[in-house]
Amino acid sequence: MLCSRFRPSLLRPASLRLVGTVASRRTDVEKQPELLSASLAFEDPRAFRVKSFWELLRALGVFRLCSFPVLVNNCGKLMSIARTLLGRRGFSLVLRPTVYAQFVAGENESEICRSMEKMSSLGMRPMLAVPIEEDLGQSAGEKRYDDNMEAMLECVRMSHSNAWSKDPMMQLKITALISPELCVKLTTLMAHQSYDLSLLVRAMDGEEVTFPGLDENEAAHFLCGLRRLNKIAEASVNKVRVLGDAEYTYMNPALSLVTMAMMKKFNQESAWIWNTYQCYLKESRSLLSEALRLSRTEPFCLGVKLVRGAYMDKERKLAQQEGRADPVHQSWEDTNDSYNGSLNLMLEAIAEKPEKYRIIIATHNEESVRRATKRMVELGMDKDGGSVCFGQLLGMCDHVSLTLAQEGYAVYKSVPYGSVDDTLPYLVRRAQENRTVLQGIRKERDLLRREFKRRLGLSGRS
């Protein structure tokens, strides 16, 4: 019998064994020291020659500002003050050509198209993201969630209708369609009971079902949310791959439950719906192992977005306040081990069944990128075989993205879009989530500076 119960409290690590055909493709790395291109050291400033003089100058300025912790940690307050002093129009005039232009594709479709066409010409692919921010205490009525759904359906349309790249992707924030409060309650309930994925699928299909533990209003909202997700999935299947975001541990089990139900319904032929796994969490490997197990027993195709994670400070603070064990790895080295172990788990699964499993290696960490490319060679994978791709944020880590694209790998950039007002909360959160990355981009600044000096005729003294 197929097991369709989803209960994170029962997660156990699952081992993955490769068949002989995969093992026979492995390369003896010690006998082939020159497996990878020297460019994957990411030391060559020539990757930035595709940027205009203004783009170089803007990136240097923005990254210089981001190197000051006091500015990054207080960017929300500082921007609020600046907006008050300058007024909405003045603030927009200052922000638009600088921080906004560095990290946002544009406000309207024509601006977005220009950004995406340039990205495509450089061999990179866009992964559009509607910058909607929802958290506890910010929930709204069904109309607000319906409006968010329409925005995401428009994102599906733009991703598919424009010839920016093959195999387009977009990001999906489930708490923009189902209230965070309900996701928290579902997560609490899931610690004591399991939910049948088929029940959620039936709800997506329009059937009136009963969800244990939810009152009448909560159940009605959950049904509406599942049907919103169903509309987005129906619009995207066979057109755009939809990557669901992970958020906080107090709601992630509910988000994964919903995403797995979508996979059960829509991922029969290929991985159109993906889930995100945050490797800074101690439980990440067991969660990924459980997802692999579930993909076999249901069965469905599994798409994985692998990230280190971005809510570390808040997760630790909440755990301390509530007297819980810290869910985050204690050291950067432990997080790296978690990421690299999960990465290897997925690459081996893909090597065995490339038609069933897919991964986007979403990282700014150069060592993880090199490790992934090396493992792909060992397993006999093509650079752009369709099952493995890389991802970075727009405006960041371009020396890695551009180099990978030039080497023939599939590379996506996470691309937010919208007005200055719409994207400001997104930009603030991204800055604070990625402050360790932003403050550690000295290498990228150095490469930008070397290319900048070369343009000024000072390359001999750089």
C-alpha cells in the first residue's frame, strides 16, 4: 500500500543506494586532478566585462554601503527616516537608480523585459519573485489573498510568455495565499497527528472536506487557500516550475505539507512544484530524506531548492524565549557539512533517476558550487542536463553566476520586481537575512574594483 501520511515528527534519515550503472560512471578524482575549469576559482575579473561603467560604479557603491553592519542591521529604520525626510517622490528618485536598480528588475513589464533580455544574453535565466511579505499579525481577508494569487498568476504569465530562457522558474510564497496563523496552527497539530496528502488533493479539486483540529472558519480559509494554490499550479504545469519558499520553523511543516500535496497532484510526469530545504537547520537532512522516501511511496517527482537559510537570528531568539533547543546548527562548519551532505544526497538521487529528481543549488558559497560541479563530473552529469542548476540573488555574487553561465551550467537569478514601495520590505528583509553574505563580499568588490581600474586605464597598477 502507498503511504500518503505526512508527519514530520516521525522523520528518520533515509540512506540512498545507487545502482551499478551509476556507480560505474563515477570518476576517480585522484587520477584526474584537472576535472574542473580553472575559472571556477572565481578569481577572474573578466566576468564583469559585460557590465556597463555605471553598473560597475553602482555595484561598488552599494556593496561598500553593505559592508557596514550598522547600516545593514538598521536599514529598515534608516530607509523609513529617509522616506519621511525626502517624501515619497524624493525617496524614489534616490533609491531607484541605486539600491533598487541593483537588486530589482523593474516596476512594469517593459522594464522587467529589458532586464531579463540582458540577463538572457549573458547566459543566465530569470526566476521571477513577487515581493510579497506576510508574517504573524499581518494576515488579511480573503480578498487580499485573492489579490496575491492574481499577482502570482501574472508572474506565471510573464515567466512563460516571454522568450527569456528555456525552462522558466518562479518563486512562490505560500503565506501570501494562506494565513501565517493557520500555518502555525497546522504545524502545531502536525506534531500530534498526521494528515493524508490525498485529503489536501481532494480539497484542491474542489471537494468539501473536513480537516481534523480546525474550526469552521479555519477550515473554510484553508480550503480557499488550497484552491488558490491549485489555480497557480494548474496555470504553471508544463510551462513554469514553481519553487515554494521555506520560512520559519514554526510554520515550515505546514508549508511542506501543502507543497507535498501539490507535488502529489501535479508532479506525476515532471517536477513542476518544488520545495525549499534550509540546511542551517539541524533537521534539514532528515526532512530531505523523508521527502525522497515520500516521493517513492506516493509516487511523485521531487524538485528541491537547497539553501543554507536566512532566519537564523530570529529562530535562535524564539527558541530561547520559548525554552526550546536551538534548531540551528551551532557553527558555520556544521551548516556547511549539512549543506554539502544534502547536496550529495540529491545529486546521487538525480544520477540514479534524472527524470524524477531535480535540484537548484541556491548558494553564494563558492566552495559549495565547486563541490557540486566536481560531484557532477564524478557522476557523469552534463553541465546543463536539465536536472541540476544553480541559483543566486539578482545583483549579488555575479562573479559566480556569470562564470558558471560562461562555463555552460544552467544558472538562475532570483528576480524580484515591482514598485519601490512594493519591493522595499522585501529588500530590507533580504538585506538583513543575507547580512553575513553582504558583509563578506570583499572578493566580489575586489574583482569589480579591478575591472573598474582596467576601464580607467589603471590595470597595470591594480
